Amino acid sequence: MDSEATPARLERFHELLAKTEIFEQFLQKKLPSVKRYGLEGSESIVALMDQLIYEATQHGIFDIVTGLSHRGRMSILAALFEYPKDELIRKLRGGSEFSDESSFSGDMLVDLAKPATLSYPDAEMASAARVAVAYRQKFRRDVVIDVWTFRKRGHNELDEPSFTQPAMYKQINARKSIPAAFEERLISNGRLTKEGADLVKTQWLKSLNTAFAASDTCNPIDPMRPPGWSLLSAPGDYPTEDTTGVDIATLCELGVKSVTPAENMKVHPRIERFHIKPRLKKLQEGVGLDWATAEALAFGSLLVEGYNVRLSGQDVGRGTFSQRHAMLVCQETEQVHVPLNHIAAAENAGQSLGKLEVVNSNLCEEAVVGFEYGVSAEDPFTLAIWEAQFGDFYNNSQTIIDGYIASGEAKWGQQNGLVLLLPHGFDGGGPDHSSCRIERHLQLSNDPVDGHVCALPNIYMAYPTTPAQFFHLMRRQVKRNFRKPLIVAAPKTMLRLASATSSLSEMSPGTRFQPVLDDMTIRDPRSVKRIMMVSGKLYYDLAKAKNENPLGEHVAIVRVEELSPFPRQELYHVLARYASATDFVWVQEEPRNAGAYAFVAPRISSILPKHAVLRYVGRSEYAATCSGIESQQTTEQTQLVCEAFDGLRGLVADLVIDNIASRRGRQHQQKLDKPAAASVMSASVSHRWTNRPVYAAAQSSDH
């Protein structure tokens, strides 16, 4: 027994062990069929954790983050962290840990958490805790304590371990429990009285019985939120989005600052030629701004407004495609300079400036994404972004996405605003460098198919096609009064595509992100017979083909920029403009069993005119994300673009026939000398849109 342990510490160890044992016995008696993954056989872990906390406080540490495995979580929460016992028992009996059960799914028993500021718990345990904390404080390195324990029951309370390990469990069942053995040693050494020991157990058991009786009627207290989150709120059904534009003069200044090196710093000549000079030229002209410039303007404008921005991922400072250069490296001294962290104080209108943190992390995606989720959970006013080197690499972090990003708010009532930038696009990169698996992220979205439920989904997903759209997405993420995770199918070829640029006016005051972009090349909406709906970079291939097609004026290409929540209202209003359209097509470059098609098809169909059918144009089903043969992929891309325009001549012929019928109808109406009414044509087509729910223009809003 630890000779340095004070009587108070020994009494504390006994109290924790006794409470743990009584708690486990109580639950086994009251709720024998509940799997709680008890701590019986490993009770000394509670005392070890308490000793670690005690030692930490001796070193001036008062903020400790504890991660627990499922084994023994109930006992540790109840005995050590003083989780309200009535709420804990309520959960054990099948109730919710939230006061509003309808809003959250809740989590498993063994995943409950509570924020909180060895064979025996003897000399080895106390000394291990003391050395571990001292080592961590002195050398600032991680420490692992390897604790050997056993479990009295099976993997859970319904298992019978002696089925497969009879000899071991014959010995385990013959042993005294760890708390009982420790209590006996303390009493025999005169460090504890039998009366004192019994009093601890009697009072604890009484409190458990009281909590059990109160568990039916207790009103759970919702989990405590970290500082800062109280300033935010739960989103409404359709929150009204404020504009996210910025004064053009400010944008110009920020753009210049974003490529201004430190004094006497020698920048690589290629960066000077292909990055700095072109950006300055485009800023001066106010047009032709590329993706990296729009991103820098978004980050810089947020910094000026006091928000922090954190960007992590492999080579994010430079950018996978050498497009970003958020950090400049001196070619002589290797000094690193982050230009946006040197904005003049005069430009922040008296507010404190935020900080841009650029973290070139390693390729352990699961660990990095998990850490960034924690960063975003800690501070809602930091725009935390993880960028995959290629979108395909996100799959190594699938556990974090499934268990935290997509479901954390539903399970724990904790909002999170983490952004995932996943470079996506079929450009010859092959199966592992082309797809961020849009379909998988959309499958995680709980956006309702029929649209009758008006709550916002658990995650946002967007595939923007212009730098200005991306600019507004980044700003919107922290400017709104709630937080949702955002997954962005980020650009690759669009980064330097001449047609995929924006002007400063598209980011100016009064502008915002648009979930749907209409075809602005259409002069006469009545002439449109086919509507192509598309998301992402394929739009530019279709737009080029339309421009080269003599019948292109009869095709409208509508971009769905935001996929979750699906923009039903916005898309409905755009489609309803084209009263003559009879052919509705979803076009994508991903295979049919991938991409957005399975997600958008039922949602688009729900707002189409009666009897209208949504057609699919794209690659057929693939096992891999795409072909690894570049020539084959190029051929497929050409074919699907051609297929998107097939049959257009027949549709135009139908339009001519409709126009002739319309004119004859008007002439007949005039002969009858009756009051003018809607034309035959307009009557025959416009009524089709009344068969679907009509969204009033006043109710339309940006998600």
C-alpha cells in the first residue's frame, strides 16, 4: 500500500470502490437484462482516474478532457463524475437523456458523457499516476499507463464467459471482489473502521434507491454547451439567410494583402509570375477572379470581422494543385509567411482581428478529421476546415463522419460547423483520385424526400460551380446563427478554368449563396423544351456543347449548387419559368449508382408537372468510381454530353406544332369575337405546374 497516501486519499479510494461495487450490484438486481458493460473486476480504474485528477490539480491543471471506453462508463460517470443518478437510471430504463425527446435520437448507454472540471489501488497505482502526470508536465509528451484487470461477467451482462473459459472464471468467481478485498485490508491495518465503511455503502445505496424512484419523473437537464455556443440557436424551419457580400474596396485591399510577402522576402519566381501578378491584375480589373482568390477574400473578410479560420490537410498551405499559396516560403531563409495574418489594423473597423491557422497535417485522415471536429465543437466562431488531398481519401475518416459529423447533433444535441473540402471531378485521375463519393454523403443526410417535414437536415452538402458561390458558402458557414457540418465537392479542373471565374460584383453587398442557378443565356423561356439539371463541373461541358449546338436556345441548363438540404422551392420557381418544357433530365458524370442521382431523383420528381418523368443521362453502373483508362474516360465523357442533347430536334418540332396550334386557336377565338383569354398554348402547358405544391415567392428563402 502506498506509504505516501494520506488517510484522506485512502478513504477516497475506498469510497469510490465501494460506490462502484454497490452501483454494479444495484443495477444487476434492478435491471438484470440491460447491457451496461460493467466495471466489476476493473474497479481500481476508478481510483486510478481519481488519482490522476488529484495529481493534475497539484500541478495547476484544472481543465481535463476525459475519453472513456464503453467498459465501466456507467460506474465512472456515477461514482467519479457525479452524473445525476436519476438521469442515468432513466437512460438505463430506456428513457432519453434529453428533455425534448422528439428533437434528438440520443445515444447508447455506453456512449453517455458528462463534462467535468491493478488488483488493488495500492502503491503501484498511486505511483504510476504520480509519475505519469509529472512526466507529462516536465517533458510535454504523452504517457500511457498499462492497467491489467479482469471482468467478472462476460463482454456484457447477458453473456456467460464460462462457456468458453471455464478454468479462468472458476478462479475469478472464487475471488473476493476488489472493493471488498481493499476494504478488508484497510480495516485490518487500522486505516478504516467497519462502521465507517458500512456507512458509506448504506448512504450510497439509499441514494440509488431514491434515484431509481425518481427516474420515472425526472426532467433531464440538456447537456452543457461549451462557452460561446449560448450565443447561437437552433435553426428554424426555413431560416432567412442574411446576405454575405462585402464592400468591393475592402475585397480589393484584402486581395492585395493575400499576396503581399514579408519585407525582404524572396518569393519563388513561379509564384510571383503565375500567382501574385495575375491576382493583382484581376483584382484591379474586378473580373476573372479564380477560385483561390475568392477563397482568400472569404478568409480575409472573416478575419477582419473577428472570426478565426483554421485550414488543415496535407499540403493545404500550398494546395494540392498549387492553387492556394496561403503561406509563402522565402527561397533563401525558408521563413514562412502567412500574408492574411498581417492585415493592417485600419482595415478591421475597430474590431479585433481573427487569425488564419494553416496546418499542413499528415495523411492519417481519421485522426485529423476527428481533431478538427473537436476544434469546431470547441469554438463556433472559428471556421474549421479540413481539405482532403483528393476527395477519395475522405473514406479513411468514415468512422468520424458517420459517428460524429453526420449524427453528433442528433445523439448529443451538439451543433458543429466543420467544413470538409473534398476535391472531386472526373478528369482522368482514375478510380482513387476522382470521386469524393457524393452518394455516400447524401445517403447520410436526413433531408426528407417529400419535403413535408420542414426541419433542416443534419448535414449540408454543396457542389458549387463558381468562385463567388464558394466565397458565400464559406462566409455563410459562420455568419448564420446556427451551425451545421458542410461537405463541399471541391474543384480540381475548375480551379483554373477560364469560364469558371467570378467578378467582384458577385461578392459585393447584397449578394449571397444561391442554391440554384438558372440559365442566364435563355432569352425566351417559352422556347425551352428540355431542361437539363446538373451539379458541379459537368455544367461547363454542357454549356460549351449547348453554345455549339444550333438548337441550343431550346435547352435550359439549371445548376443545383446545394444538394442537402435539397432546394425544392428555389428549383420549383426556376423550372416553372419554362412553361413549354416537356423533357426533364438529370445529367451527371458519375456512374448511375454513384453521384447525386439517387438522392435528387425522387425530390425533383416531386415538384415536376403531373405525368412528367425525370430522365437520367450519365455513365452506367460502375464497381469502381470511374475508369482508370484515361482514353476510355474521355470517350465516356464525350458520349454522355452528346447523349444529353440527343432527340432535341424532335422536341423542337413539337414546339413548332404547339405554336401553330396556338396561333390557330387565337385566330378562332378572334373569329368568335369573344373576350381574350389565355392562349391555347399557355393553357396547355401552364396548368401542368398547378398539380404540384406551389411555393409562394414570399416564402422562398435561401437555405
